[in-house]
Amino acid sequence: METISISNLKAHLSATMKRVRAGGTIVVVDRDVPIAEIKPFPGKKRGIVIHPPSKKEMSGSLHLKVSLDIDPVEYLVEDRRRGRL
């Protein structure tokens, strides 16, 4: 399973989301501690859901659960077309 730091995720969001769309699962780490897992949403062709790692992967870290109703890659591309960075 691939891991990525928060800073690298921010810097390479589009490329990371393309890997997720292709079926990859990526664990987001903060100082080598897993904080979230990004994987394709089951049963849907579009959309991404970010789940926290299981409790055995976490050692008292912050728990986050984010569900996106939009495609973050398309949103980013549209913002860049409009000149919003």
C-alpha cells in the first residue's frame, strides 16, 4: 500500500487522485503516523471517500472522516482555469 505525507499530498493532489481513480489505495501519514486512507468509493465510478485508518493502525491519533460529493481533481482544474489558485 502506498503512503504519502500531507505536504506531498498537497503538492501532488491531482496525480494522487488519478492513482486513486485507477484503483489505488493511499495512506496519508503525518510524521510517519497513518491518519487517513484514500481509496476509490465502492460501487461508484466517480467520487472519493477518505476514511481514517483502522484503530490498529492508529495509536491515539486524530480521527478524521471526510466524504466528498464533488470530484476534487475537476474542482481544482476548474479553479485553475478561472485563475483562482
